[in-house]
Amino acid sequence: MPSGCARLRCAATCKIHEWAIICVNYCNIATNTGDCVTMLERPCVVFTMRYPDDTGYVWNFTAAVRDRASAHLRERADVYMAFPKLSGNPSYQTKHLQPVELDFYDNTPRGRTAIEQFVRSHNVKVVVFMSAFSHTVCLDLLRRLGVRTLNTENNGFDPRRRDGALKKAAKYVARRVLRLQQHDLHLANSAAQEDFLLRYQMLPRDKVVLMRNSVDSVKYQPGDRAVARAQLGLDPDRFWLLAVSQARPEKRLERILHVVREVIDARPDRRIGFIYVGDGEPAAAWKQVATQLGLDDVCMFAGRQDHLVPYYHAADLFVHAAERESFGNAIVEAMASGLPVVASAALGPKEIILDGKTGAVAGVDDFVGFRQAVLHYVDNPEITKMHGKNARAHVDTAYNVVRQSKEFAAHIERFL
């Protein structure tokens, strides 16, 4: 028979349990009926975007993955995507989350005030940044408000970078010992990016996880080449090379243009053309290079395009010469569309492309090898088709967006 103390403890435990049941039931009633007094307020997750909602291409991909992930979160949380500006003409139409005009990258007093008001009024518990160094956003404010932050690591980097002993020691102390200058979780988009964050950025092992980028292989799949070429007004009989990227110096499109000139000169009996999709400051200079090389009649500079499917369908071969690339979204989209890829061996492309099976990887500065790889596909249509089929199969297995969206949601749910 239990002692008096034991009986008292048992009675107290039962009473606590009884009150807990009453409180939970009341919370459920208040929440389900929309009562003004809501004892169990739903948490909120905010995905942040750096650019207005009418900025397309890579930002469409970023928005689409976040939108898919939010579909797995809606039962537990309200989900928003914050843009610095809502244009009224979005390049991506969200399906599972609500767009809001708020710049989470604005660390000015005015920006911080707007962020704090939104966090407090919406019960924000998690904010997901994109390529945001912790010292550039209001991490101190979010921490004070009890908000957890995740960062998707999409920035390209130079793997050859090295720090001196003093800077390396300072990073170690700040990030490994004091655990400063970091988000609650950093999501690396490739194995190379993960290694960079751990070895160079000195982030703690428990703050870094690998979540490879992916592609919607339903949206991006092989299509009718003749129809696509007619739609884009392209010569139906040319062998078309395609490059898709933001126009930034590290993409080195001028080197691709030189390769195009050399390939045309090496195969005067073949009709060869080149398409570039993308925009940015260097694009004007790249057009001048094409003119100087006498390529105006065989080059198409398409500018920024929000819908890339026709371009992938129209091409025979995808080319990418970036010297720094942590992943390479366009490479995976091209492969999903049934194109083999010739790329410089930046860490992301080198990880994605199966050399000799789904494309070819040349040394970062080996443009002789790059040209030879392009010529190999020009000269061998059957190998081009076979490697395109292999590329599609590889993407289906390794870079499936359904898998990534579930992973993404699971990482966020850890902090709800």
C-alpha cells in the first residue's frame, strides 16, 4: 500500500493531468471556432526573396521549391513568401503560400521596424533566407524575438580561396567556439558547398546539412525540337548550342563565344548556331564580342526569359563555362530536358554531370578540351541522343524536386 507522501504525489499528478486535458480541449475549441481569445496561436514560417516578384528564371526556381515545401507545412503553420516588392505581375504564381511585400534583407532602422511588426503580428517562428550572410541581415533582432533562421546556401565560391593563420583562428573562435555569425541551420545545395561551409567558413558540423537542389522533371522533360524551333524562329537544320545563366563575369560567356567560333571554323560543312538566355550588365559586352567574332548571323541573345522550356527543347547541346558554380540549376534543367552538357569543372557542375555518360567536363581553364568535347557531340548525333537520355534518367533519380521539397519542410519543422 502506498505511503501518505506517495498518495499525495499521485493525487497531485492526477490533478495536473486533469487540468492539462482541460487546457488542451479549451485551446482546441478556441482555435477551431475562431474565438477572439486564441490560446493556441498558429506559428508562421516566412520564406524570404531578395528581388521583386517579377524577377524570373533562377528566382522562379527558388520560389517554386519554397512553394512546394510549404505544401508540407500548411497543416502546422501559416506560410508566407516575403518579396521586397509585389509588382502585380509575378513571374511565378504561388500555390501553397501567401506572398507579402516586406524586405527581410533591409537592415536599416526602417526595415527592422517593419520586420519586427510583421514578426509580432503574425507569430513568426521561422525565417528562411537565401544566400544571406548572418551579419548582413537583422539576425540580432530575430533572435531577440525568438525567431529561428535557416539559410539556403546558393552562392558560388572559389574553392582556391585560403585564409591566413590569424583569420582562420578568428573564424574558428567566432564560429566553432562562440558559435557566432551563423544561422540555426545552413542548407548546402551540393556536396561541394557543404565542404566549403565546413572547411573554409568554419561553421559547426551540427549547423550544416546537405540538401541538394532539384528540378521539376514534369515541367522540364524532352519535347518536340521542330515545334520549339518554329516557335522561337530558329533555323530548323542547325545544330544549336544553348547557354542559360545570369550575366555575370564568372559565367565567362565570352569564352563560350570563342569556342563557338572555333567549332564553326573546324566544321565548315556543318550548320551550327548558338543561343544565350540571360541578362545582366556584361551581356552588352558579350554581344560586342559576338560581333567582333563574326557570329551575329548564328547567335541569338534572347535576354531574360521566365519560361525556358522552349529553349531547352530547341537545343541539341547545353554548354556552361562558369569558373565558380556551387550547383548549376540550368544544367539540371537542361539534363531533365534530355540535353547532354559540356561544362567547365567548377565544383557544382563536376558533381552533377557524369563525365562521358551525361555530358563532358573540361578543366576549369581548359578551353581546348571544352572545344573538343563540343565537337565530339557535333560529330556524333547518336552519342548526343544517348547522353541526353542518360541525363534525363540521372536527374529523375538524383535531383527530384519532390524529394527536395519534403527534405526542406522537414528541416523547417525541426524549429516549429
